[in-house]
Amino acid sequence: MPEELAPKIAVIGGGQLARMMAEPAAALGIPLRLLAEADGVSAAQVIVDHEVGDYRDLDALRRITQGCAAVTFDHEHVPTEHLHALEEDGIAVRPGPEALVHAQDKGVMRAALGALDVPCPRNAIVADVAEAEAFGFPCVLKTTRGGYDGKGVWFVRSAEDAAEPFEAAAATGVQILAEERVDFRRELSALVARSPSGQVAAWPVVASEQRDGICREVIAPAPDLDPDLAIEAQQIAMRVAGELGVTGVLAVELFETNDGRVLVNELAMRPHNTGHWTQDGSVTSQFENHLRAVLDLPLGAPDARAPWTVMVNILGGAGQDSASTARLYDGYPHALARDPRLRVHLYGKGLRPGRKVGHVNAYGEDLEDCLERARHAAAWFAGELGEESE
Ligand code: ADP
């Protein structure tokens, strides 16, 4: 093995977030070691030092973290008791189990934010349909654990609608959180990185467009956002990061209401889809600052490089499968020739309808131009445009 010039970081989970940590890790000379869920997954294609194993298996976690200074995550699903065990082994767990539980369990998150007086939608844990009815319809019911990309979220208008979430919760042994259905103007995201020493870097607040619970598009900074509201959103994120003791990136997803308030929807304690724009649009990307924070190094500047950056996700289209994956690369000659300033990030994942397989970033002086370029490229890669639409 070559001599290592920096402490090694173990990363649990082989998705695209771990893959995108590899780029700044290589630049900084920080060795990564990966626990991948299967051979050939997104991050295992680029992190040479990897092993296949189950993140629920403490032995696998111990094997992968042995000799590492710190462990961090591609996802938030590692069981809390295993994280405590790793801490007892002397590994720096970042973010630590006490912080991470707030991103794992929406009930715990709501209780903590309530105690901190952070503005949230009205909410309560409800035990059955009758309690949901007493909370008031229409409302949103969510499983407290295990949801992602809109799975585990139900918009409910009646007792009849409410039956399914409780059945789903009973099957998996989780609780149901009821939330008022917020009438929002748009969704915002306030992204910060915090180091164990307490240094915090806050990126500009962005607007994200979600469809069917999946992030499609991000505009940085959020257009026409009231500067006071932007500061409030950043202060919420910095305060939550400090109070919960987060290390690494924290994404605070917010609703901007029609009456000009921000309410917290969700917390994520890892690099986040709403921060992918930072790879090309800011001085220091979320992936680099995440690694710096994990090692308690000084954080890099989060300033934007250009007035606007637009990120658009590339999602698999209807009828696509792994056999059509090569056509993503077929998109390069057109997309790269059409827009030499376009930044493309593909994840090495097979196509499936609705699956995130990559994203593009376009930055520049003019928002409409950035939107057109990024949307066109993403649609082209997704196979939604043909030659005739040129
Ligand atoms: P996930 O864990 O799957 O990301 P979220 O809690 O973020 O789930 O909910 C997914 C989407 O559902 C949100 O991005 C938002 O569009 C919508 N949503 C969630 N909670 C509410 C709410 N209280 N009121 C209105 N819409 C909501």
C-alpha cells in the first residue's frame, strides 16, 4: 500500500453521495475506505479501498473502520447502537449518534425542533386513525422512520385515506407523525457545514423544486427571496447544527409559506441533493467541506462563484432499464458540444424509471439562460428530447 499522507475516513454506503466525496478526497490526499452494499455500486466504482457488507452488521462496520480516524455516511440508516459501539472503539463518528437520530426519526426531529422553538408545521405523533382525525384533516401523515424521496408520506383528507399509512407503519413497527398540510409558495434549503470545533460555513439559501417527492431542480440562490427570510433560514440551520451537535453537512429543508414565513420540513445530516450545485457553483463544495468537517479541518468558503447556478437532476425515464444505460454516454457529444460551460455529473448507476442517475450544473450571469441550459441537458440525457426538438 502507498504511504498515506492524511488520516483515513471510512464511508458507509456506496451511493452517489459517497462517490462524490471521492473527488475532493483525491484532491486533498485524504484516503477513503468504503463499505458498499454490493459489488459495482456507484461509489465502489471510484473508491478503490472498498469492501462489500451490510451496514446493519456491526462486524462489517468494525472491519471497515479499523485503522480509520473517522467514519461518515452516504445515508442515515446505520443503527444507533452500532454507532455507539464504534465510538467506544475510539472511532470519531461524524455526525455522532446523538445528532444523527434527528435525521433518522422524524418524531425525534420534531420534538427537538419544538424544544428549540424552531418554526415547524403543527405536528403530533398519532396512534391510530381516530387520533389522526382528532388532529384534523386534511393533513400529512409520515412514517417516523424509513421514508425517502416521498415514500412514507401520505396526503390525507379523510379517515378512509388514513388507513393505509397506519397499515404501513404497523407492518414495519414505526410510528406515524401527523403534520398540518402547509400551503407553501415553494421549498427552500439552507445548507451548512459544521466542524467539531464549532466552525460553521453557510451556503446561500436555495429554492428546490420537488415533484412526486423527488428533488428535480435547484436554483442558487433562491430567486426573489426576501433577504430577511434568507438570513432567518441560515440562522435556523446554523442554530440547529450547533444545538444538535452536527458534524459535517446539515441540510435544512424548509417551506416558504405564502404569508412570508419559513417552516422546517426535514433535516438531512450528510451532503444533500439541494447542495449538488455547490460542486461547480461555489468556492468550496458541500462534499469537500463535509470531509474537512469530518477531520476537524478549517472549512472552505461557501461563497457562490457566479450570480446564478442551476442544478437539474437526470432521472431515468419510463420504460428505461439498465440495458439503456449506455445511452447516457451517447448524450455527451450533443450535450457537451451545445454547451461547453455545462458541468455534468453521472453516478455510474443503471437506468430505471424515476431513479436519480446524475445531474447537471449550469452557472452564469443570467438565470433564464442557466435554466434553459441545465433543463435542456438533463432532458437530453433522460431521453426526453429527440433530434427533432433541436
Ligand atoms: P422525505 O423523507 O421522503 O424526503 P418529506 O417529509 O421531505 O419526505 O416530504 C416529501 C415532500 O412532501 C416534501 O418535499 C413536500 O413537497 C411534501 N410535504 C411534506 N410535508 C408536508 C407538509 N407538512 N405540508 C405540505 N407538504 C408537505
